Amino acid sequence: MAVIKIKEDIYFVGANHWDRRLFDELIPLPDGTSYNAYLIIGNDKIALIDTVDPQTKQQLFDNLNQINIKKN
């Protein structure tokens, strides 16, 4: 998924996981799922709200790189 700027300093940075077939090992997901992750950039700190399944972590990292968020 692409980065979506919601408003100044708030971004959607989630990922799609079209190959996932079950949620919590019980609920079928015939069309896969998506993960909603948000980045909030404050004056002193940055908050990442929620993340993604480890299988889609590269999508999250790519999204963070698009807005120049680097691991310290």
C-alpha cells in the first residue's frame, strides 16, 4: 500500500496481505486482509500506532522510507 498523508505530520503506513487466509486461526479471509498502521510525527518524538504482520514488514519499512523515517 502507498503512504497516505492524512493531515500534517500524520500518515497511514499500513500494508496489504492478500495471501493471508485465516484471522486468529479461526475466521476465513478469502480475500486476504490489510493492516492499518499510522505514523504521527511530533515536535520531539515519533509514534508508530499499530504495525503489520511480520510477513509484510518490508511494505511497512518501504512506506517509512518514503517519508524519510530511519531507524536510529
